[in-house]
Amino acid sequence: MPAYKDAERGTWFASFYFTDWQGIRHKKKKRGFARKKDAEAWEAEFLRKEAKSCDMSFRSMYDLYIEDMRPRLRRNTMRNKEWLYESKVLPFFKDMPINKISAADVRRWQSELLAQDYAPTYVKTINNQLSALFNFAVKYYGLPANPARIAGSIGKKKAGEMKFWKVPQFEAFLLHVKGLPAQVGFKTLFWTGMRIGELLALTPSDIDLDARVINVRRSFQSIDEEEVITDPKTEKGVRSIEIPEKLADDLRDYMGRFFDLSPDQRIFPYTKSFFHHKMEKACADAGIEKIRLHDLRHSHAALLIDMKVPILMVSERLGHENVETTLEIYGHLYQETASGAVQKLNEMMK
């Protein structure tokens, strides 16, 4: 596989023919290499990648994996995945032939990751991403085995103690929230269990105040300073949520303050950072331990469970893909509820 000198630019270039998966012959040319061997190495890697050979580098397999995943994942999910690989995985593995990466190599990478003092759940997420790429290579490109699976998992699936507010804490927090949009937004999150992106996408056409129902149909995200409306996180995310009468009154009053509000206009024309800032300020002013925006969703789930709402109804209200997801996240709260029920039985028997 020869490389050629570009006399005019003083650099090297690769120029060759290859046959694609349809049997069609193409000419490939790439310029700008400082050295002849760089041009030759690029050609060799391109041909290995085109031939779907596991002699290709980890970086080339990553490019194929990302190309395959991009149409299957939401834009923000894809952006986060790429950032995680680029910052946590590729620096270690990128130049290694993927079929030469051993379980011992993976464990060395894991040791470096563990030394960073990341949260156990974050470590597990990163390790799972590496394993997913190897699974892709095994399934579609003939890699004999997944070395990350052989190396074993690291981190923890679940975080430590889940943080959430009960009603008195939320009401104390709300007293210190400045501005009607933030007040109504926080009330909607707490009393419905909606995701923040779902709240930010709401329009008047999504809300039936007479029936006291919010129809969740979209999610809003700000990606690289661009406002993006997507489908909800899961198929079950498209749902109707019945709301308390008082919340319906609050929403009616809030939307009534808009001038010429159109049916498809966002009623919370803000970003997630707006609500982050409002929550941080109000928690500090109220002297309440800060929780995350997403923890308002946990707070709603905990409230329903404390009210003895059946798990299926909790799952449907939250828009989880299945009941197993709900149990995985909140199962321990049901155990606490069961313990309380046994205590009441003990008291009754006395």
C-alpha cells in the first residue's frame, strides 16, 4: 500500500481503491500527512475498518459503534454518551487493536478510573459504556469475547440513600421561591412527578384544566445553546397525569397572566439551569438541605407510595417503561411501607 508525496504542499497522501459491501469499487484519497508512514497507516486502518476486521483500532470500532447508535438514541443521550467515551475511555484504549485488548488491560483502566474518586454509580456507568462497545464488536464484527465482561464490573448500580422531600419540607422551600413561574413550575414537578424536560415542553394544548389533566407528549432540552423538542424519554413517557384541583387553579391563574398565549407556546419558556438556580437560592434562604431537581420526582413517588398507591399506578404516573423499573428505583420504599403495616398489625393485636 504505497503513499505519495505531494510536491506542491510538501506533505504525503494516500490514494487507493476499495470495494464496499455492495461490491462497488471506489477510489479513496486523503491528503495532509506529515510523514509517509502516517499516510500508509491511515490507509491500512481504513481498509481494516472497511473489511470489518477486528484488527482495527479501538477508535475505529468506536466510530462504527457511534454511527450505529446515533439514529437510535435521543440527541442529548447521544451527546452525553460521546462525551463520556471521548473523556473517560478513548484516552486509554483508542490506539489499541480491539482484538488485542485483554481483560488485564481493562482492569488496568478500571484501576485508573477508581483512583479518580468518582461516585460508585458514575464508575459503573462508565464501565457499562465500555462493555457495550465490546458487546457491539462481538455481535456484529466477530470479536471472540468481551474482555470487559471477563474483567468484571466495578461501581454500584444504586446510589446511597435516596433524597426526597415530604410535603412540609416542600412547602417550607416554596415560601422562599421568588417569582410565579418558578413557584408554579416547582409545584407542578412535585405534585405530578414529571421530568424537568417534560415540564419545560408544556404548552396550553397539553393541559385540560376542566378535566384537571396534563398530557405529557414532548420533552424540552437545551443542547449547545440550541432549543430542542424531543419525544419523552420512553414510549410510556407519553401519558396523561391527573392533577390536584389546587394545582389546576394555580396553572389557570399563571397562564391567565400571559398576553395572547397561543396553544403551542411553551408556558415555562426557560431552561433547566433557571430552575436549578431558583432551587439553590430558595434552599439557602430557607435553610433546607438542597436536593436535585430530579429528586422532586422521587419526592412525588415517595408520597404516592406512602399513600399506599399500587405500584402499577405509580409506574404509569411516572411514565416508566415497565413496573420493574419502578420497583428497582423505589422498591426499598415499599419495604419500609410494609414494615409500617406490620407494626400497625402488632398494635392491633395488642
